[in-house]
Amino acid sequence: MQVAKLSISIPQPLLRFVEDYRHSHAFKSRSQVIEKALELLRERELEEAYALAAEESDPDWEVTVADGLTDEAW
């Protein structure tokens, strides 16, 4: 996997959290902690997008899906 170097500035309390998390979860670097946090954030965003998409589904579609051929007809 190709990686890019990134420099960030964060408040001291967050830096302490990153360090504490790194030690308590045996991460080798701060970068691994930040990577994990970003992966979790991405997963959360996807979950919210899927939930929103599910809310937008058309109830009439569910009836339509049940119409027609059954699995046994194949």
C-alpha cells in the first residue's frame, strides 16, 4: 500500500489521548492510531449513508420484488 506523509496539529488533550491509546492498544506509532480513527470514521459515515438509503426505499418496490418468478421456476 502506498502511503503519504502528513503533518497535523492537534490540541494537547487529543495528543495525550493518541499516546495513551497507542500504548494501551500496542500500536507502534501515532500514525497507526490516526489511521484506525479515520477508518472508524469512514465506517460510521458509510453506515449513516446506508441507513439513509434504506429509509428512502419505496415500499411499493418490496411488493413488486415478490411478484413474478419464484426461485423454483429457475
